[in-house]
Amino acid sequence: MDAIKEYTQAKRDIANAKQWEALIGSPYNGGGGGIGKVTAATTVKMEIYHQHSNGDTNYHAPPSEHLAACICMVVTDMGPTIIAKAIAIMQQGLVQKAAAAKVLADAIAADASA
């Protein structure tokens, strides 16, 4: 995928993410009505990197399923903040993709005029 297509896709992904984020706190009428909220975070995989000494285990998963479930509950509770941060990271990447697309467009324009 060239830089212009990557930029266009990233821009579309951010727009879709913002639409999805806007559902949080937004009123709805279906299912009896209510306010949109984050209800689950089930794809969380968390590890801690720590290697006491050479040859020791270096990646450590949560020590119990109960802790892992509680981590998912915390992530769900902090969902709006996490989503906003994730979109900000996506936007930073978009700026980088825009710069790459401009370099490519300038190069194409220079070749066309040569």
C-alpha cells in the first residue's frame, strides 16, 4: 500500500473510531432507551516484563484468572479514557502518514514536470 492509500485508510479509521466513541454518553431509544456506555473489554491481554536475572522468566501473565477478570473490569470502567487516548495515538500516526503522502505526491509531481 502506498503512502497516499495508507493515509486515506488511516483517516477513514480515525473517523470510524470517533463515530464509535461518540456512542458513549449518547442517548438511544432502542431496547427501552438509555445512554451509551462501555460494557465490556474482553480482548485485554496484559503481561509484565521483568527478568530478575539472565535465564529467568521475563514475561509474566496475571497470576490468576480472577485478577485477569478484574483487570478487564477496570479497563471497561476506564473505557472512555482509553478510547480517547487510542484515538489520539491514531491521529499522531495520521500526521506521520500525511507527511509521507506529501513526500510521495511531491516526488510524483516533480517526475511529471521533468
